[in-house]
Amino acid sequence: MAFLVLYSGVAVYLLLKSNPYLYAQDTLNSQYKKQEKAAITPWPPVDSHLDLGQAPMGESAPWPYLTKEHLNITSPENTRNKSYTEYKAYDLNKDFEGKAEVFLQTKDFVYLRDESGQIFRFDMMGNLKWSYLPSGEPFIQALIDQNLLYLIAENGKVTALQVASGQPQWTLNSRSQLFGEAWIQDKNLILPVEELDTEVGSKKANQKSSSLLKIVRKTGQLEEKIVGFDFKGPFGQVPAGDLRLIHHGTQLIAISKNLDKGVKVEWTTNLPAKIQGDLSVYDGSIFALTEGNRLYGMNLKKKGEMIFDIDLDVKPAGGLSYLPEMERIAYLSSDSILRVIDLKAKNKAWRFDLGVGGPMRDLWSARLKGSYIQEFGMKWVHKGWTIWSPCRKQHFCIYNPEKGQLIQRIELSGEPLELPIISDDKMIVLVKKPSGKIALSHLLEPIEYKNAVAKDEAAQVKKDED
């Protein structure tokens, strides 16, 4: 009898081992998740990672103050001087292979990539801090926090570099194609990857969908795999308060930022045409440009309820910028014409050819100090909001959004290439000099410029005396 019991037990064990589909569903799912985590693991192993110390990982660090997803607006709490003088332009001390383009800026550093695929980190004085040549497929998205720079390739591979040294911290092969824009949330990197339904007989067989991989930023370990979205292609995303807006084609989905219990859809809406480029969000409004150059405004708090739709006669060549108190939108077209749209009247307010000589087609909006409102006859109700744009060949120009009045020209030593990094009393902008050299131009307000020059002169006198 004992032999029969033992024999039966062995037989059941061998049967389950050879046919896992006979397991209970919960057990099967648990085993599958363990196998999946084991298959998607970072390299090198966690116990071989470089020490990041005890510093917190911090949040992502986009271009300070100016982001396209928030309509290139400086803080409404700060008012600015209209006059800036170039103090110095520091050449980037590196000979690049072919053309070099910036892919990321932070408060203290700028990151570029040349045609060889090599990436470079420079401080704001133009000093090269490190360089790195990624292997395999080139990255198409880069994210950064206080410790790590994440390079994300179309094949779903993620490489995390230490921002301080440029040394690889970990690499993760997700084994799936990237299926949307990744983002940083809390301790995780959220990586959308492609899923293909291969179940025999399924109505969705061979249809694309997505999963969201929650990857621990510090270690590169897969924490969880979440069911994503049934789009036909990769999606875009933008944060919006407690929500995150996901979009593909004509569809716009608002999900909760909290992914602890999976994706929670708050509301969805469809636009009449496919969304082009990035969504923008500001002060409870969503701005979306669609095919056919039509701009739609939607109420974020009312589930995407339509506020306005306006026909833009020419496609923007850069990001949109918003003038809050005036309810106007400004943008540059590829032919360097500045166009201003009145959202209240739903018509074109004015346009002006700026004769931009360089490639930059982005602009931004900022508030001027009260003394300038009076000096230039601007309306106090508009709170000093102005348009700042590249103009001519080597200038930034400031305009009154009401009627296009030129307020100030700021001269540079080269063509501006990117939006500036703005602090309280200065701007730092990447420029291309007539010699072809790329430099970081430091623009100072009058008092700061005077103090900097005086300091240099005093240092020179001391050096001569020595």
C-alpha cells in the first residue's frame, strides 16, 4: 500500500513537471512572473554595480524653466530685466566628428551627441567632463535624474550612466521593441514596450499592444510588468498634475499617475484628426496640434472638453509659447515668420518676419519688470508678458505680444542653437560662432555684467603686480 502511495505521488509530480498547464492559475502566473523577471535582468549583476552613495535619486531634471510640454513659459512669479549683455562665450573644448547636437540640458551641464554616436558632457564653462560611446542601436530618448542618465534605444535596451563620471551603472535588455515615450516616476523608470498577442484562436492574434515595465532606477531590476494600451503604434505622453496624458493617433487618454494598482483610466476623448508632435499643458488647459495644422484647446479638469479650435495657416517649426493674461499663442514657422494667435477672438493677431539666420525655431514667454510696462506703454492687465525669440542672425529679440512692438535686441557672438538656461540674473545659451565652433554664451543683466567685468579687471591688476 505504501508503495502505491509513493508511486502515485511520483507520477503526479512528473505529470505536473511535464505539463505546467495543469497547475492552478495563480501558481502558474506566479511562476511565469518569476521566469520573466529572471529573463529581464540588468547587467552587470546588482552586487557588481558602482556605488551611488546615499544621495537620493531625485526627480527627473529637464531643461530648467523652459519645456515644450509646458509651452516654454518662465515662472509667472518672476519678472525679468529686458537688457542682457554677453559677458563671455566659452568654446566647447572638443573637436566633434561631423555635426554635434544637444540632446539634454540641465542647470549646470549640457549633453551633446556627434555623428559617431559618441555623447559628451560639458559644464557651463565649456569644459569636457566626460564622453561615452554607446554600443548597439542608437538611443532615441534620454532621461536624467540627480544620479543617472538613461539612454533608451528603439529596441527596448536601456543604458544607465552615472552623471558624475559617465561610467555605465547598468544595462537592461527588455527583449521587446520600445512602444512609446518612457518617463520617470518615483523610484522607477517606466518603459513602454511592445506586446504581440500570439494566442492561437485569439481575436486579437498578432495585434500590437503594450506593457509598462516598472524598472527600479537605482539597480535596473524589473519590479513589475503592467498591462498597457491597445494602440496600433508607439504613443506619446505628458504629465498633467495628478494625471498623465497618453496619446496616439486621434485618441487621448488620461490615466492616474499612481501605477501601484496598474493603469487606471480617468477619461478618454478623440480629436477629429491625428495629433502631431507633443501635447502641451498649462494652467488646466491642454493644447494639441493635429494634422492639417489645426490647434485644439481642451479643459483638463472637464475630461478634455473642447475649449477652442483654430486653424493655423502654417505649421509651427518649433514649440508653441503661451501668453497667459492675453490668451495668445506665439510660434515660429520654418520661414522664420513669428505668428501670434488670439485664442479669444479665434483669429490671427499679427505676424512679422524675423529674418532668423540660424536653425533655432523655438521661442519663449517671460514677464518684464513693471518699469518696462510703463516705459513701453504696455497694458498693466497683461502683467508684462512678452515674447522672446531668435531674430536676425545672432540675436534674441523681445516683443510686445499685443501689437508686435520691438522692445529689445540682445546681441550674441553666434547663432543660438537651443532655448537658453535661465536663472535669476543671467541666461546661458548654446551658440554656433561664425568660425563654426560651438560655445556657451553667458548673458548677464547690467549690474551683474558690471560686477563681472570689474572683478576681471581687478584680477588682471593683481596678476600684473605679481
